[in-house]
Amino acid sequence: DIRVEVLSNPGATMNLQFGWPLDSILVLSPNGGESIYRETSTEITWQSGVAGNVKIELVRNGSTVSPAITDSTPNNGSFTWNIPANQDPDTTYQIRITSLDDNTKTDISNANFTIKAYPTVPYSESFENGLADWLQSTSDNINWTVGDANGTPSAGTGPASAQNGTNFLYTESSDPNFNKSAVLTAWFDLRTSTNAQLSFYYHMYGAAMGTLAVDASTDGSTWASLFTRTGDQGNSWFQATADLSAYNGQLVQLRITGITGASFTSDMAIDNITITASSPGLSVTYFGNGNNGGTPPTDNTEYNSGDTVLAVSYTHPSPRD
């Protein structure tokens, strides 16, 4: 506890409790519940009342992961962790921070956090097991809700069932959720794909229906619109598609935003999200036998089974060549 004198009332004091010993270390983040992609950077933060550098370690399912994230870093309350591309995805990670001057001064995340791999294509999600790869934004007003075979709870809005499987996601627009936004995001790995295309189904039934928007970004800050609909579209599921070829060879983040209307009849829904693409193929240049100019497919009719063709060069954009 710290005793504070109240200057406006001489002689009066009050005690303040901060909930942790001042000569200790307290992990602030990641502290449990976070989902973080590997190949990204995240801030490890802590509070400290001890001097000297600290060691930061990753703990997985109770066991320390070797090597340490850092064997020594200034005890200034923040460290930028570049998560390796080969870090195993798991849901049982914690951070441990220990004073190098006194190893009894240590703390660990209160609960587990998750390290995820970027989803690759082909991709398909119908929310049968919750949000899966999609993350609820912390900067919106409401969350997307998982709906099931019972449909949405309000009459005159929302679907009666899923478009695919049993579950779907929807915006619960009953009071006090009028004119509120619900945002989902997910990253996808298109680095070895071409001609990627997004497909999903939406349901926008209700007199006060708001707006559904889908956007894409490569940096999480600048967004390009892929799809938008506003108003009552009728009591049916509709398919929407969007071309993602502009993001060939890149990581792309998709954002789905649902904005409710001015009353409870704006339960919009999404389901059956898929991303398809083609993979780069192997390109081979070779000498023909001269009979047809050396250009397939005409030239290959001149070869007999088992003949040898001299490859001059080949290219393959994928790292698997």
C-alpha cells in the first residue's frame, strides 16, 4: 500500500493498493486470450519495480520454449517480438519475464494466448466451430454472433437457417444495438497463388436493414472496397464474389463490417466463405526435334515414347520447385 496525504485537508490520508508488490514484475501483454499471427510483430509489455535487464521467454503448455525470445533486454516495460515464420501454431502459449539480477522476480501471462498460421487457399469456412480464423475487432461497437438452426431471435429479420451446414454469423440488432458496427478481420496467404477469388453468402432481410461491406488490405490500415450492400435485400441467401488477383503473391487481410439500422429489423448474416486460386505451374523451355519448329503441342507428336528432351531452362514461382 501507499499512503497519500490529502493537501486540501491537512492530516487526512488515504491508502492506495495497486494489486502487485512494488519490487516485482507484472506481465501486461500478451496476458491471455489474444490471437497473434506468426510472421508478425507484437509488443510484449510489462510493469516492473526492479532494476536491471530482464529475460523474456515463451512458454508452451507449461514448458519453456528454447531459445528464449531474448536473453537480455532493458527493463523498460516494452519489447517488440518478431514471431518467427516457423513458430508452431498453438493455443497454449504464455510469456514469462524474469529479472536477470534476481531470478525470483518473475511473472508469467495470466492465461494462454494463441499463435496462428496464416490461412492458405483453397479456404472454406461455415462457422460450424465458431469464428475459426476470423477475429472480432476491439474497435467496433458490437460483435458478430454465431447463429444456428433456430435462426435469429427476432421476427421479420435475419435468416431462419444457415446457407451451409448449421451455423452462420449475424448482427444482433435488438435494442441497444441500433446503428452499431460489428467488424471481423482475417489474414490470408496468397503468396503462392494466382487468380484468387473470394466467395461468400449474405442474408439482409429486414425493414431497417443497414449496410454490409467487405474490404481488403495489405497493411491493415489502407483498405480497398470489394463489396457493399445497403438495405433490405429480401428473405433469401445471396452469393457474392470478389476478385482478389490484385493481391497475388502477397498476404492480404479481409475485413467484414456489418452496420445495423435504426431498429431491431436489421439482423444481417454471412455464411460459407471460400477463397479459391490457382497455383503457379512449372514452365519449361526445351529444344524440339526441328520438325515442327520446336513448339509444343505440335512438336510433341514427333517424339516417340521414351525419347529424351533436352530442357534448356525452367521457372517455378513457388518455393517448392
